[in-house]
Amino acid sequence: MNPLRLVRARPGAPFTVTFDDREIEALPGQTLAAALWSCGVTAWRTTRGAGRPRGVFCGIGVCFDCLVTVDGRPDQRACLVPAAPGAVVRSQAGWGHDE
């Protein structure tokens, strides 16, 4: 069942953001993490040491597992950043800076 129907939500028109050269659809008010999850992407960062996959852990901006690069700015928490039309989002390895 579509969860939007359950709550009778009427979001605005969808738009696209680019994630690692792939266009994904987002809805107004969604965070980048929510948009990625809704498109089936559950991990978008790897840890610095072992290269383990990470995505959303806390979902409220306390941890740093969901880091992405947004429009060239590294270390943005996907669970806090609202999806914006035309945003260019890239996955990160480690901390996202040159190591």
C-alpha cells in the first residue's frame, strides 16, 4: 500500500536530484536520506578504515553515518538536508576530505 494514501497526503509535484550520476525522484519536504531510501538506495558512504557501507543510522542528525557531498560541499548529513530540485549529491568515502 502507498503510505501517502494512508494519511491522505497531497505533496507537491516531484522533482529530480542527481545521485552519483543517476537521477532520482524526490518530493517537496523530503530530506535527501528519505529520497534516497524511497529509490532503494540504503547506503551512500563507506567508513574510513574498513570501507564498510553506511546510510541512515539515527535519522536525526546526531551521528555522522549518512554523510554525502551536496553541490560540492562534503560532510552534509543526508538526514537533515532537504532535497532541492537539481541538487547534485555524491556518495562519500571516509570523511569526504582528502586524507
